Amino acid sequence: MPSLSRGVLALIFLLASASGAANDEISQEWAHLIKADFQDGCVNRLDQYLTTFGSNGVRFGAWLVQTCEGNFEYGASYYPLNVRTENKRIGVRQTQKLPPLTPVQLQGMYSLKG
């Protein structure tokens, strides 16, 4: 049973590291870059609703951005120094402007918490 306990420990570690990911430096930089696309005070709410981690440290995220100009989806990416890429090391891009939706609709579509 040693392999089972190693598997359980690995799962616990994975869950613990993923749960704290939303407030790390990369996510904070993504939030900063997204907010920079709008005038000061325009962003009402910023929710990261998806994060994907690669074994090589590459990371992608998806964000819902609620602003004075409407609601938007953003994609975000991070490539560590050890990964060869022609992309920016860290960046965000607006993927779409959403049609007008109520807060209840947004909460249901993106599984947002209160």
C-alpha cells in the first residue's frame, strides 16, 4: 500500500497548491494587466473562474470582468523562463464582450460565489 499513500499525499498537495493559486503573484499580475485596460475605478468585479497548470510551469487562466463598460471575458497566460516561446512571458487578452446579463445569470454561468 505504499503507492496508495503516496498517491493520496500527491493529491492532497495538488489540491492545497491549487486552492491558493488565485492569490499568487501571477494571478495578481494578471488582475493588474486586466484592470489597466479600463479607466480607473471602472472594474467592479474581477473573477478568475478557470486556471490550467502545465507540468513545465506554463499556466493559463480565464477571467470574468464586470466593468462600467459591460462584462468581458479575458484569457491570461504565463510562460516561465525555462519554456521557449515567442509569446510574452505573462499576458492577458480580451476574448469577448458579453451581452447584457443579470448578476444571477453571470453567477450561474461562471459558478461565482456571492
